[in-house]
Amino acid sequence: MQTIRGFRDILPEHISLWQKVEKEVFHLFEDFGFKEIRIPILEKTQLFARSIGEVTDIVEKEMYTFADRKGDKLTLRPEATASIVRSYIQHKMYAIDPVRKFFMIGPMFRRERPQKGRYRQFYQIDAEIFGVESAYVDSELIFLLNELFKRLGLTGLSAHINSLGCPECRPSFQTALLNFLESKKDRLCENCLRRMDKNPLRILDCKVNDCREALADAPATLDHLCKDCSDHFDTVKKSLKEQGLDFIVDKSLVRGLDYYTRTAWEIQTTTLGAQSAIAGGGRYDSLVKELGGPQTPAIGFAVGFDRLVEVMEQIESPEKKTLDLFIIALGDKAMEKGYHWSCKLNLAGIRTEIDFRGKSLKALMKRANKLGAQYVLIAGEKELAEDSLVLRNMNTKDQVSLPIETLIPDLIKLYKNKPEEILRD
Ligand code: HAM
């Protein structure tokens, strides 16, 4: 049996970078006032179709959708924003305090063509802020992303930002776009032609080369912003500059989801080949209302966790966890005692292993080496009879005898960084 295409195991030897990121996210995001939220992996298909948009790649081609036994249409979440908005509305969070900051880490599912940096089950680190229209919040989220990547040691990233306007400026942009598209009709792919009537903005993120060339000088939302959107975007840029954050204004950045309004951005890396977006986000000031809540501005981003780890792997190798102590128990009696010692030491936070397979001293020493044990405790029949065990430092090869009576406190002392008290001669 094998995993499904595009799905993968993340094996223990690769997990340390994932855990490093998770620790940093919890620490940093909580310092910035975000609270963790956990949302279901499965939702009604309608939720994603209505929020991401019926005429988008995700909804048209990429969702894992099926009917359950009662015939209800369900979908494995392709992203987190829609579910968090649903939760915000369902629990009437706006009524108690409309201003909320959430984050979550978890798997998402999109049936895309798998390649490096692109999986069908992938992980996102997602953050959302509800209830604040101010441009400082846009700036704060980009600042936060930058800080996360800085703490993780990432370099060579670039922030691409754009403004997608609001329902007020969209009509003028759409008219200009449709006029332009009409003049390029013969160069567009079938999918783009189909989208012309239904969702022309999505044509701007078509990946087909010929379309990209034809659309090179397409009108941009940035040139059609109303005064409020334009002022809002100016404040975002000014505030990023004041914080010393570099960014590129990218008129062609439209993102692949329909809910965005005003600021949208992507953080790109040059080290992952085609899959260059390591994070993406933006405002979605109309979505809460569209899904049945009160008018509530909102904004957020998601980091592609798999891609982030792949970039980190290029700069550091996963940390190899070592073992504090390996107990070599020779014989049944030693194993019985060794088992209890091992549990006690584990409880004291000392990473201890014991092998119960009845192997020889030589084989067990080999295993201790393989596991990277710092110390080995040898308990053979002779040692038990003399009430004293041998503790061997695997680096220096020094050995001392430890009385069984005080074994556990002695070892705890050793691992509290006072080895000199134990290795006295
Ligand atoms: P998105 O741009 O679709 O945005 O995804 C965010 C990030 O997830 C991407 O930049 C990429 O790093 C990663 N990603 C997407 N698809 C895959 C895949 N198949 N394999 C590996 N990584 C992938 C969203 O999902 C929005 N919900 C972000 C957001 C939150 N906007 C507002 N709030």
C-alpha cells in the first residue's frame, strides 16, 4: 500500500524543522495578540464555493468534494479563511467583540498537479484579523510575516503587494478589463474565453503562457482605485516604508481567490523553482457580510508550511535528536529493574531507552552508538550482585560506578549539568 499521489508522510527524521516553526509561530503570534482557533477539516461545499468563488481554479478543478451517505455535498477544506469566517459568524463573535485575531496551523487539500513545493495535502499557517479597516492592520500582518521569516533565518524573500480595490472601484476596472480582453480574444485559451462573461478578473491569473503574453499590458486595478482605496493603499506603503520593510508594488498580482478587496500580497522566494509563493494574503472586507454576518472588514494571510520547510532545509539540516541515556540490561532481572529505572528517568525528563530483545553487550553498545546516546548504563548480573552499575560516557569513554541505591537521584543530578559530581575520579 502506498500513499495517494500528492499526499505524503512527514517522517520523524524530518519533523524537527516543522516543530521549530510551530514553536516560533505560537510564540510570535501570541505576542501579537492572536488566539489559536481549530476548525473542521470537512465543511459543506457551499461554504468554499461561495467564498473562494464558483469560477476559480480551486472550486472548479481542485476541491476534494463528495456526497456523504445522506447525499450532502462536502469538501475537504482547500484553505482556512472561509471556515474561520463561518465560525466567526456562527458563534456570533461580532456581537461580543467584533475585533478578533485568530491563527491556526493545519492541513489543506487541493487536487493540483503535484510537483516540488506543491502537494495535494499541504499545510498552512493561517492568521486572520476581523473588525479593523485601518491600513495599519495590513501593514502589521506583513510586518508579522517578515518577522516570522526573519526569526527562522530566511533570506532572499520579496514582498509583492497590490490593491484590488473595493465594490465601488471594481465596475470601472471591469469595464476597462472587458474592453481590453475583447481586443485579445483570439489569443486567449478556452478557459479564459469561458471566464470572460463569468469572472473576467480570474483571467488575469491564467497560467497559460500565450495568455500571459497577451495579458502583459492588461489594465490594472491599481489604476482604477477610488479615493478611499487609493488613500488606504498609500498608508499601507508609507507604514511599511517607515518600518524599513522592502516591497514591490506588483500591479499584476490578483491572487487566485475571489474574496479579496484592497490590499493583497504574496511573499515570494527564488529558491523553490516554479512554486515561488511561500505566503499569500489580503483583505476581504465584504466576505463576512456575503456569508450572512454583519458588515465586518477582515484581512489575513496563509504561509505554505511545506514550502517554508523546504526553504529552511536549504539553509539548515534537521536537528538530530540524541538520547541522554541507554540502559544495557543483561538478563531478566536487569531488564525488570532497568524497565522501572527507565520509566522513572523518562518522567524526570531524561531521554532514556532500554532494549528488551535480549541482545549481547556488543550488539547493545552498537545500538547505543546508533541512537546517539550520551551515556550508557551497564547492568549485568555481576553489577547487580555488587549493587553498583557502570556508567560510561560515550564521548570521553570515562566510566564510573554508581550505587544502585542512589541511582536515580545521581542520574538526575548528572543531567542537571553537574557531571563532575558523578564522574568524580
Ligand atoms: P493561497 O495563496 O491560496 O491563499 O495559499 C497560501 C499559501 O499556501 C501559498 O502561498 C502557498 O505557499 C501555499 N500553498 C497553496 N497551495 C499549495 C499546494 N498545493 N502545495 C503546497 N503549498 C501550497 C490562501 O489559501 C488564503 N486563504 C490566504 C488568506 C488568508 N487570505 C486571507 N486570509
